[in-house]
Amino acid sequence: KIDRSFVRDITVDPDDAAIARTVITLAHSLGLRVVAEGVETEDQLTFLGDNHCDEAQGYLFSRPLQADACVKFLTDGYLLHRARTPDGVADSTPALLVVDDDRDHLALTAHLLRRDGHQVLGAVSTREAFDLLATHRVGIVVSDQNMPDMSGVEFLRRVKLMYPDAVRVMLSGVGDFETATAAINEGEVHKFFVKGRDEELLRSEIRKAYWRERTAPPGPDAPHRTPTTHSST
């Protein structure tokens, strides 16, 4: 069982995510099934499903019930949970996530990238970005460096730990050049582009990244699965 203390921040805390993945991998190697407790959000459930957790329980499905109410709940055939369908076109191509607290610049960047046919998701905070990462297949993350809740470098560092296959791009001002260079050298960021100057370079790099995605051989990961759900009694 994965304790609720690790599930609570599983989509935003790299340490909690790593612990959950390790528990799942170890249990499966021993022929055991894994149940995650304390699941309260769609984001948590999707993250657990993507990492092959077998079962889940928590308030997302039902509050604790008395025995008689539980029997009626089950005999009436009540659906514990109806999976949310993500917005956007159902496509095998991963989405592109743009993170910027400046809504005007976020809209301009998203419009620019949609011109090449990409499915673009937008977030004005890193918390919103983590929610989108947990519920969508994202191939490229473009983040501003100057975010109010955490720096772009710190955000992309967490993305690297939790979603290592995602291409990480920083889009920020000229003054962030030294910060971006250090982040690139440490492997936190793949590319750095200057706002208002490198838009065409950004488009070109993203086209190359998606071309590599389409031509790469299939990976070993299994398709997304939703864990079996359980009501607490």
C-alpha cells in the first residue's frame, strides 16, 4: 500500500513521485499488487495509472460508508468513478505545454506554436502546469524563468525528475542568460530562447523535437491504465 502522505503531493513533489514509483516497481517484482490510499483528485489517479498502480481508494470515489449503505451502494450498481476525458484532440502526438504567468505572452506563444499544428496547453502557474502534466501526455514543456511561485529552472528540474522524457525549454529575458546556461550545463534545461527575439528559433526547435518523437522506435512503457477503484468502508 502507498500511504496517503505520499499520494497527497504525488503530482508536484519529485520525492513523493519517486517513492510511489519505487513501491510499485518493487511490489510488482515480488508478484504483489499495489493499492494507493487517499486519492482525492483526478490528477493523482491519472499519475498512478500512468505508473501502473493496480488499485486506488479515497474520497475521489466515495466517503466512508456504513455497512448497510455500502451494500446498497454496490447492489444498486452505482459507478464509483467516471474518468474525465481530457480536453483537446485525441491524438497519439504528445501535447506541448507553455507555462508563463504573463497571460498576454502566454496567449501569444500558444498562438505562435499552434500555427505549426501542435496541441498547445497553457498554464499561468507551476501548480496548474503540474496538474496538466499529470492528466495529459506532454512531450515538450516551455517555461518562463520568472514565475512567482518558483523559478523556471526549479520547475523544469522537477519536470526532469518526474517526466524525464519531456523536452524542457526555457523562454525568458536576456538577463537570464547566465542562469539558463548553468541550467543547460546541469541538464535541467535542453534549450534557452529569448522572449521577443527567438520565436522562429523556438518554432524550429520544437518541429525538430516532434520529428524525433515520430521517428523514434516505440518505448517499453505500457499504455495508460486507470487503477481499480475501491470505496473505503
